[in-house]
Amino acid sequence: MIDQIENILLEVLPILISSIALISSALISKKQILISQTQVNFQNKVELYLLSQPITLKNANGTTPDIVKPAIYIRNVGTNVIYLEKYIFNGKEYPLGEEVLPPVSAYDGFRYIYLPTDGTNHVSLKVLFHDWQNQKWQTEGYADLRNGIWEITYSPCKKSK
């Protein structure tokens, strides 16, 4: 009788130990995947910097004087390339066709949006874009003309639907 119990244990025990090891490795793998995804999300910093800056338009052949226009200067201060889809300026949509905007750390790329010079003193702006993981983002803000200077206020970038 004891020999039969020992034989059963010798047959069942390795299967039981293997099953526990298999379940443990599956749980560990799941946790490692979660940790890796968290690391990727931490490294995927997405942020735009918007500031008011005059843009000087020069005539190539010098036949007309330079024109200085106020503009919103957009820079990617995140860690990865982003793709500008469109911006909405005072309710009007302007598609950008996934314009690439590299991070400032890699290349001093920028995008600018002209501000009005027709007496308007308040404008609203929303910039929509996606990152390299195809996650959609947006930032919203406005610009006010005060004492001849455009002051820009905007929210930090947030995921959009």
C-alpha cells in the first residue's frame, strides 16, 4: 500500500511541480510585459512649446522691403518625432497632412502659424497630432494682443479621442 502511494506521488509530484512552474513563469512574463509597456510610456514624452515670435519674410531678389508678421511658433520639446495632423484657428480647420515635427533635441524644427494683423486682438487655437505609437494628442490655447504684443496661453498636451 505504501509502495503504491509512493509510486503515485512519484508520478504526480513532477507534474504538479511542472504545472506550478509553468503558471509562475506565465505570471512573471505578464508582469515583465507590463513593466516594459510602462517604460515605453515614460520614454514617450509628448509636449509642444508655443510662443509668440515675429517672422521676417524676405524678398529673394530684394525688390521689396522685408515684411515682419506676428506668428505662433510651435516647437516639439518632447522626446520623439510627432506628426502634425491639423490645427483649428478661430474655428477654421487647417489640415497639415501629418507634417513631421522632430524633437528640438534632434533638430531645431518648428511650425509657425501667422497671427492676424487686421485689428483682431483675441484668437483661439487647437493643435492636433499623433506620436510614433499612433496615439492622438492635442493642445489648446489662445492668444491675446496686449500693448502690441501677442501673449499666448495654452494647456499641456493631452491625449485626444
